Amino acid sequence: MKFCCLLFVCGLLFNTQLQAQADLGENKVLQSQNLNYRVALPDKYSKEGKGAPLILFLHGGDGSNTKHHPKKYAEQAGIDFPFMVVAPHCNLGCSWSTVDYDALLSEVLRGYNVDKNRIYVTGYSMGGYGTWSAISKFPDLFAAAAPIAGGGNTKTICNAKEVAIRAYHGNKDSITPYSGSQKLISKLEGCGAKAELLTIQNGDHWIWPDLFKDKTFYDWLLAQSR
């Protein structure tokens, strides 16, 4: 009897995990890049009328595009979440700096009703670096960016001077230097960009769960438009 109960509980947990993943969209593949990705739709998504705002979500070095998904955290916090989320999976040997985001988003735009003026990018740790890289190489794609605990190339970041940028970094980060975000924001300010650094006082590296549960994080994104 105990063994049967254990199997039942395990089955429930497994089904719950599957349901949670299903809510984050079915797995798709960008064939030109051999890049897997998921598209999570908002509850009020419609194929007609005004398109949904879109968040491109870049995961960290944990290698999972579902573990720290913004929609999961927003739902846990009871936040109204109107965004479509595109979550690529950077497989072994992949680098966010080499992904063709234009090809990825073009494929998504062909298949879904998206507000093209409200496309945003965010990511944490490795995905924070990816966010800085994405807006440096493809600035015309994005209305706003929110890199978290990342870093990037100060020599190319002024390419993104027309993108609204709000970077987040803990000043006690033991993994990625806080100074990296400081230097990027300073460079952008010199370019006349709309950029700011929100310092998480005494914050270490793992600051994104709290950010993804914060309504003001999403309110700021929605307020940005091209």
C-alpha cells in the first residue's frame, strides 16, 4: 500500500511538472540555427487585433529555459502577465553571442500576433551577457532590455543607444563583477542613451527570482515602446 501511495504521489508530481512545462509552450526548432525554443502565450492572447508584447528570455548557465521562466515567477506572485515569452534553449556548445535573434524573432512574428513596437529582452547571468550582446548586435529589434547580473563589450554597446535599458546587478555579486554593469551603463550615458543601473544593495548573484516576482519590473518594460 505504501509503495502504491508513493507511486501515486510521484505520478502527481510528474504530471504537475509536465503541465507547468506545457504552460510555457511546446518545444519548437529554428532550423537555420538548430535552436530549440518555447513560446508561452498570455492568457488573453488573440490572433486578431492588437498583438501581445513579447519578452525574449535568455537563460543562464544552468542551461534551462523553463527553470527560472518569468511567467512562472509572475504567476507565483499573482501578477497580471500580458506578455508572450520566447525562451530559446542554448544547447551544449551554443553561445548567446552567436544566435541570430533576427531570424528567431522573424519566425515568431510570422506565426503569432505580436506588438512589434513592444519587443523586449531580458536574461540572467549568462543570459545577462546574452542580453547585452543581443542589443549590441540587433538594436533595432528591441524597445527595451533588462540585463540581470551580466556584462558585455563596452566598445560596441553604443550601438544600443536607442534601446531603453535598465540593468540589474547586486553590488556583492561573487560570480559576475558588478563593475561590468557599471562600465556599460557609464558608456551608454556618454552616448546619450536612456540607460540606468538598478543596484541591488548587498545582493549576491542570484537576484533574478525576486525581480521576476516584482510587478514594477514588468511595468517598466510595458512603458517602453519604439
